[in-house]
Amino acid sequence: EPEVTQTPSHQVTQMGQEVILRCVPISNHLYFYWYRQILGQKVEFLVSFYNNEISEKSEIFDDQFSVERPDGSNFTLKIRSTKLEDSAMYFCASISGRLYEQYFGPGTRLTVT
Amino acid sequence: GESVGLHLPTLSVQEGDNSIINCAYSNSASDYFIWYKQESGKGPQFIIDIRSNMDKRQGQRVTVLLNKTVKHLSLQIAATQPGDSAVYFCAENIGGGADGLTFGKGTHLIIQP
């Protein structure tokens, strides 16, 4: 069964450093998402991406965040200058567009020290 | 047993019993609702969805009920098994299509042997 994959599974970085989280959505999917989940809390929407541009973003997704689909398979989330409060699980998700079930990847645990 | 997903974080049931997990949503304009299951260290896994023009939908061992009058959603799991132990999140989608999801806080379902 096709699945969303994410790398790395765990990323440790120092405050102020840039990080790039990578996702490979399901191959025939057209809409891509990033969510985050701070430990013990609910999953929060960050951004959605369609047709090579951001279609929707939340208040969390400020100027420190950016997304990119650099090729036909990868979808990345960049945090320019990480803060302690960016520590969380980051999930990528995708949908085909024909159906609206969002399929989630296993997540990347980001730890900012 | 019964729990309110947003107000009672843990629900403990006996193996073989039925479970009911409840969720209150906030936006009367929400058109699409999904239940996700999240096991420890994994991403959310789609269980079942329902659109606002329905009040009930059944899957394999699961049933989702939607009461738009009181903005209430519930997930019923029949004959719970040890593998059902997880955190269950309800999520809503205002646009009903490819928009980002708004998640509830989650209910931790614990299956007692």
C-alpha cells in the first residue's frame, strides 16, 4: 500500500539554526500538507500546498517557515531560524484530490536545544 | 463507556466491550469530519469520515455519528481489541475538500484485558 514517508525521523538542532524536514507524498497525490504536534497536544495545521503554491496557511506558519516542492516527489518544510518552541513532531500529509482522506506520514521529531 | 474527546483525555474499557468516544466541534460551517487513530510514535491514521449531509456512517467495527444540531461527533468501536489502544482525534474541515484540518485534543483509549 502506498504511504507517505518522512526523513529524518528525529532531528536535533540548536536554536537559531535552519532545518529542512523532508517528505515524499504518495505518488499520484496533488495536495500536500504540513502539520505539527507539540508533545501531548493536538495536531495543528501549518500549511497546504497545491499546484506549486501555498493554498492555505495558519497563523503558526509565519515568515520563519517556508515550503517547497523541489522536484516531482519531495515536499519540504524549512524553518529558517529555529526557536525552542519549534520543538514538536512535524507531520506531512497528502490527498489525491479525488478523495479527501488525508494520509499522514510517520512524522519527524524536531528537538531544538 | 463514553468520553468527551475534548474534556476527558482517557477512556478505559474492557476488551470486547464497545467504546464510544465523543467530540464537540466548534464551527457550524464545517462540512467534513474525520476520525484519526494515533498510536505511540506514529502519524495519525485515517479511520472513518462523514460529510455534513449525513448523520451516520459505518465501517468495519466502527461507526461515526454526527449531530449537527449540537455540533457533536462520536466514534463507536465495537468489540474493542488490544490493538485499538491509541489516541483518537476528531478533525473537521470547513471547506469540505482539500482544506487543512482542525483537530480536537484527542482521547486516549486504553483497553483492559
